[in-house]
Amino acid sequence: MSAEKPVEALTPAEAAAELERLARAIADADAAYYQNDAPELTDAEYDALRQRNLAIEARFPELKREDSPSERVGAEAGDGFAKARHSAPMLSLDNAFTDEDVADFATRIRRFLGLPGEEVVAFTAEPKIDGLSLSLTYEKGKLIRAATRGDGQTGEDVTKNARTLKDIPAKLKGAGWPGSIEIRGEVYMAKSDFAALNAREEAAGRKTFANPRNAAAGSLRQLDVEITKSRPLRFFAYAWAAASAPFADTQFEAVNAFADWGFVTNPRMVRIETVEEILSYYTEIEAERAGLEYDI
């Protein structure tokens, strides 16, 4: 059956077969991306698979599989590291492909909060870095664990490796941080650092990396911590999961608190209030994309 057949034209039998194919294809793509650090699909190709899977499940909800990709993010943790269970699921971000999708998102937020249409809702926006998601657990201000996303529930314990990154504080600075908190962000490699690393690898006769994301993920997930230490990895903090006490009223305030505690945060983060401002910000970032020091 051709994958190009419109969803609305599928019979139940064809839909079931297509869901099986998509589950297998997405699982293979996830393993290549998250476990092997060697993606086989472009972002557009991967998104198309997931969107088709969602569309078929919406039309045939009774055919949704137990191993549905819509219920899973990432891939199982690899065998080289100890497993680390997340305090809260480490999920992937949803996509918006059109202006209408953005407007629908804003409407859903208002509906969820029970707000009237005229009340201002503030959004925090920043570029989505193409790197490796990392969860950092701090107890009494000290870093005690770092874990990759893995399958969203369980990741790899990469604490020793994460301690080598200068952007990740071993001890939180300042005051106001909860006694226990899990901070999340993205490990990445700047484009200039990536080019320099590949030049060194090539000069040494070693295999080069396909892109900065692969280089960052492969460098962090090294069993030899000295290799990780030698790589120019960076980290942006942008979210949190569990916290033993409230520390901010908004996402914007929370990220600013991270900066006060010693983390690097994205200087392109902004606070905006309307759908029009969201779309304008997207246009600005798209125009700057080629000149950014990181992939998005």
C-alpha cells in the first residue's frame, strides 16, 4: 500500500497495516536518533511520519496500537550507562506548522486556564536548540544526577560526564533555589566548535561527525569521561520538573532564576503576549537562523 494514499481514503484494514508500518518506521528512526546518534531521516520526513500516524489514529481510534508512537518519545536508554528514572516524564515539544496552529494553541491555553478572551496571557518564547535533552537533579544546591531523556520515562545516568561541562554548575549560586529541584535543558555544540572538532578528527584520521547535534550527543554519551571532557559541549537551561518548593510565578521568571543560580540561558528568550507577537518572533528567528551559533 502506498504511504501517499490519503488518510480519509483508507479502509480499516489498510489503516491497521499503515499504523503497523509507521510504528516500526518511527521506532527505527528514534533508535537511530536517540541511541546511535546517527539520524536516518530529516526532521521534515520524521514529522511527516508522526503526523500521518496521528491522523490515522484520529480517524480510526479503535485501531490505536499499544506501541503507538503517539504515546512514546525518544528511545530506550542504551546499555552502556546505568538507568535513571525521571521524576516526571521528559516529553518532546509539540509542533505547529501553520499560523492557525499557533492561534489554536493560544486558544487551548486560554480554555485550559478558564480565561476570558480579553485577558492578557504572557508567553515565553525562545529558539528550540537542536541538541541532546538533559535533566539535572540538585539536592541542597549540589548536582547529584544528570540523565538523558531516553524513552521519556527512563534515561541514561551521565552524571560524571555532565560534571565536565562548564555551563553546568556543580553547586547552585545565589539564593532562592529549592532544596530539591530537577532542571532541564539542552546540551549542544556551537557551529564554530563543531567545525574545529571535525577538523581535528579528520587530521587525526578519525571519523568526523555529520552535524553538531550528533557531535554533542556522541560526545556526552561517552563511556570514557575524558573524551567528553575534551569536547566543547555547552548547555542552555530552559525548564524544570519536580521542585520541593515554589521558586517562580512564571516560566520567564523561572529561567531568569536559573541564570541567577549559575546556568547559561538563551539570550534570545523573550516575553510576548499575543499570537501576532509569537508569529513575529518566529519570523525574526527564522531570519537570524543562518547566523546563530547553534542549530535549531
